[in-house]
Amino acid sequence: MKRAYMDHAAATPVRPEVLEAMLPFFVERFGNPSAVYDLGSEIKEVMEEQRGKVARLLGARADEIIFTSSGAEANNLAIKGMAQATYLKRGKHLIVSGIEHHSVLNSARFLEKFFDFEVTFLPVDRYGRVDPERLQKAFSPATVMVSVQHGSNEIGTVQDIPELVAMCRAAGIPFHTDAVATAGQVPVDVQELGVDLLSISGPALGAPKGIGALYFRNKLRLVPQLNGGIQESGRRGGTENIPGIVGLGRAAELALRELEGKAAYLAKLRDRLIAGVQKAVPHVFFTGHPENRVPGHASFCIEGIEGEALIFMLSSQGIYANTGSACASKALKTSPVLGAIGIRPDLAQGSIVFTLSRDNREQDVDYVLEHLPLAVEKLRSFSPVWRKKMAEGAGV
Amino acid sequence: MKFIDNYQADATADLVYRACPMHLLEPMELMKDLKKGQVLEILTDYDGALEDIPAWCAKNGQEFIGISEDGCDDCYKLYIKKLS
């Protein structure tokens, strides 16, 4: 059976070049980088080389990169570490957008629940964009930081980060962005974005699961969230995941080299998919911004179906996509991101997200366009609510 | 312990919230880049540094100038001079 895998935001295969770079560090070169003998110090050198590669992808300095276990850990360290480091001087107010990843939203809620922080969850417009004026109105003298996602993993919208950063900088408020969905897809340069903290994830770049990184602007203080020893210059305890770090370094190197052509390639495939779905599937609602979006990201809400059922049905044809929010999906809850952009709860149930990679081809898109309309039609035929609605002449 | 006012330093090591023994490791590295007579300022929130830094200076032939709490709400400022 043909396979069209389009759930790269959830998991990507490790690139062969990345795996090849990692392999010696499982058995032959296994030393602990904190050890003082040569087996350790040579691994420390390798680790610092990788830090430099990740820094180059982000336009940062090597000593501004902290390796973490994931993008989620990077987000936790950024939000909690920064808030805990600065609240004595500034206060206990935090601003995050309402459409952040759970690792940001729940870090904010953690501070609210256990440290008495006040959190402003910024509303967004129908495309998922943060309104700069509303951000500015949310500022208070007690605001310790602002966190707004660079690109949404759920609706694909890319925010105008420099504009938001400029406002925060004028008010002296540090700015964090979660760039897990965008790093390696579009240029992510911390100098151009102006951010103080930025999170990335290894798997999104073709590195293995279990590795991520946080950029923090030089001189910023962070309270470690994993207490331990001198690893990561005393900012994150735990013996470093050297194979993962080598994988991330190699993936970052490849991502930087391939950036220009990749974005154009993915955008072309994405636009073919979006146009095809809108043409072939009636009563479909495209989500996110039509232009300012992650190149490989296409997201929709399809009326009259359950997203989970559609994903399951498509997988039987070798087509792999996602409903957008794994947590909300498994609990059969409405995605908070779709709620925040004003999608009705019944329509939000029909969410489907395709995330493409350089491995996808036009034939994959055409294969989806062949099977998706049939699957939607079949699922709708099972739905008495849908049949009644059609009989009444209602739609999106 | 010798308390002093803020001192004009040639370099600063900000080790606030960094795990022990970064309050020793990073100053040791930075001291390599300083010239004789130059002063390193060490910012730390680690109480143990108040004993460790003077002891390290005594053992390694460097001068411990003193400690200041001025302008640092959540940390100590320790000053050491490179002698050798």
C-alpha cells in the first residue's frame, strides 16, 4: 500500500546523515563530557562543536545555547526559569498568548498555581495573530516576561515577532518565543527576531526524539529547572545526551544549508494541498493565516465529522495526519487553540492538520486529495446530525 | 570576611542561580584571561562561595579583595585580584 506520511510535527524519521553522525557516540565514544580524562574531554569538545552548529542555525553565540531533552523542556526552562529569576525584582505577572503549546500554557499555569503569579492569556484574532495593541495594554510594572509562539503547530500561523519584541523591549520586558514549528522551515535568527529566549526541538529538524535546545540572550539569568551539577554551565543538571546532541548539531547544520530551497518547496506542496482540499471537500474551513504560515503546514476543520475518525480512516489508506492537538484529541476535548480563534466546538471536532517535510512529493499530496474526499463523504454518511443539517440546507 | 563598597572590576562572572561549583570553575577560567593586577567581580547567590572563593585565592596565590552587597538584591559580589 502506498504511504503518505504528513504528520511531521508529531514525529519525523531521523535523517540518515544524522544517524550516521550519532552512531559512534553510543559505543566507541561513550565518555562523560564532565570527566577530566581524555575520553571525557574529547567528548566535551565534540559537544561544544555541536553547540556552535545549533548557534549558527539561530544566529546566536555558542554560549547562549542550552541543550535540553525536548522543545517542551526548553519552554519550561524559559518560562519558569526566567519568571523565578526575575520576580523578586519585577513582580509576578506573566503574559502568554492563548494559542501556545501546552508546555508554555501549563508552565504559566504552574506559576499561577504554585507561585501566585498572575497570568494574562492574550486573545488572538481569527487567524491566530496576537494584536500588538492588546499586548501593550497587558503590560504592567510587574510583568516578568512575554511568551508568544513563532509558528503555531496547530494552525500554522507565523506571528510578527519583531513587532511584538519591539514593544516589549521598549518596556524592558524579556521576550520568549517557541520556534519548534518554524526552526529549519523558515529563517529563525534571534538577532532579526530580537527575542531574548527561543526554544527548538530536535525531531522537527530530523534529529532524534529526546533532544532540544533553548537559546537565551547572553547575561540573562535563569533558575535551573533540573537541579544537578555543572552540566550546561550549571544551568541544567543531568549528564548530557551526547548522541542526541550530536544528532541535533548535524541536523542544524543540514537545516541551515537547505533552508532556502526547503521553504519554497514545502510552500508549493502545501498550497497544492490546501487548494485541492478546498476544491474537493465541501463545507471545509481552512484554519490559520493564509499567507503568514509555516511552509509545510496545512490545517482545516471539516464540518460534520470527527477528526479522530477521519485520521483513523485515512491511516487505513496509508495516509498519516493529525487532529492538531494530541492532548485535546485523546480526551475528546475541543482544542483551546481552535476555540481561541473562534471555531465553533462542533466544527473544531473536525480538525485535521497535515505537516509536510522534504520527503513528501506531489504524488503524496495527490494521493491525499484522492482519498480524503471519499473518507469525509463516508463519515458524513454515518452522521444523522449531518444528514439532518444538509436536509435543512445549512453548512459552514 | 572583609566587606567593601563596589569595586571597579576588569571583568565580571555572573553565576547567580548557577549550580555549585560553577562559582569556582568559571572564575578559574576567566582569571586565565586577566593580566596581573586586574580584578574579577564574581556575582553569586551561593552562600558557600563566601568561604570557597577566599580559600581558593589563598591556595592559588591570588588576592581576595572583599565582598559587597551594594546594588545586588539577590546576590553577593566578591572581588579578587590576579597576582600570579
